[in-house]
Amino acid sequence: MTEPSLAPPPNQSPEQAPDQAMAAPRNQWRDVWDQFKTHKGAFLGMIVFGLFIVAVLIGPFIWSIDPTYIDIRARNQGPTFAHPLGTDQLGRDMLARMMAGGKVSIAVGITAMALSLLLGTLIGVLAGYFKRLDGPLMRLTDLFLALPLLPLLLVMVMLFREALAARYGPETGVFILIVVAIGITSWMQTARIVRGDVLALKEREFVLAARSIGTPSRRMITRHILPNVLSPVMVSATLGIANAIITESALSFLGLGFPPDFPTWGRLLFDAVDYLQQYPSRVMWPGLAISATVLSVNYIGDGLRDALDPRIRGR
């Protein structure tokens, strides 16, 4: 029996053999995903958050009860086969209202986060890259950080709610107002994080080399700066969703959010306060939904932070 030959193939030089023996380089995003999966809390949080999204998007097609349908004969019922989460003071099905409210609350969180992320990243990049803009933009950031955000939100809602509702309708107008109000009052932390990263990246060798060959500032930012600040931006995005959901719930709980016939998780809490002692489950369901969503999103942010940091990955 002949022994296997260790010689390289005829069309390959001996110098190329060790190169083929080496493992192929791993894909960067595959490496990030493998590290993310090792964070049990983040992986579980992704599953929980995904289940909430599936429930609010697909659930209304399966559980087709109208969340605004009033049945006085079935009001204030506990969990039954016809109403698994019970009914409210007007006999409206709580499961249908929870799914409808979750769609609105999560949509507000994602949309407000996107606006906040856009503002924070833009201001952070401009302040970090252009020295003449650094002072004015950071003083603007300090001004917003010094403002009491909740009273500012309340003032904005009170001033513009009627005008936007008359122009776009009560639901769409309030949605736009709440998203814009949350977005323009929550970009400051992202701007500071991005600015610090841009200041460090400006002195890196690859940026200096690109600048030495006359690369325009616009191409420098889009090609070399922005891709390297994605890690903190993505982490800030996950935390921004949680903060936006909590803020919207607080506004709805104070009665300054969506109209009463347009359910959100915060509005469900507001409607259930007067019945807390008699029917505590009506407070429990939206409270658990808000807590589980915010907790899962926070864990996802922790997992992304670890997975996107090469020092933690050990690479």
C-alpha cells in the first residue's frame, strides 16, 4: 500500500503549498455573529424582541377582533377563552388592544431612534472632522443636555398637537409629533460618542494617507470615517429604541400621547390606573410588555457592543 504523497500538485509551486494549508479568512460579519451568539442574554433578547415584532405584525391577522369594538356586556372581564387577556372598562378585547398598541409603540421607538441616530451621527461627524464647527456644535449639544427633556417634550406636544392633528389627522399628526419630539431631544449622546471616535480616526494612518493624496472631505467622511463609527452607532441605536418606547409610554400615561381610541402600551396603562385595585391584570399586561421589550433591546445592545469590539472578541 503506497503512502500518500506530500508533494504539491504539478501546477503549484512548493512555496504556494503552505498558503493553501492555511484556513480561509473569516468573514467579519460572520465573526461578529458568532461572538453575538455567545452572549446568552443578547441572543435571548433578540428572540424575545423578534417574537414581539412578529406578534404585533402577524397577530392581528390571526386574532381578528377589532381593538376598538365596544361590548358593554363583556366589560371588565378576566381572562376567558373568548378574551385571553380579559377586557377593559368598555368591553374591548385586551389582547387585540395589546397587539395594536405594540405596533404603535415599537414603530414610535424605531422611527424616533432612526431620527435621533441621523441627527446625532451627522452632528458628531461634522463636529469631529471640521475643527471650525466643533465649538458651535458642541455648545449646541451642551445646551440640549442642560434642558429638562420631559418638560420640553410636554411643551412641544402641547404647542403643536392641535396643528398637526388638524393637518394630518389625529393619529398621524400625533405620531409625527411624538417621533420628532423624541428624536430631536435624544441625539446628544450619539453625537458625543461619534465625535470622539471621529477625532481619534482623523489621526489614523489610513486617513492621513487618504488625505495626502487629495481625497475630498465628502469622500473621506463617507468612505473612511462613517464605516469605522458604525459600532458605537449600532449600539446607540438599540438603546435609543428602548428609550423612545419608554418616553412614548410616559407621554401616553400622562394623557398627552395618542387619542383614547388609538391604543398604545402607555395609553393602556393610563386607562387602567383607575382600576388598579379591582383589576390589576389590566396594568400587568402592558407593563410586562414594555418591560420585556426594553430589557430585550438593552441586552441586544450589550451583545452588539461586545461583538463589535475587536478587543473583546480577542482578534
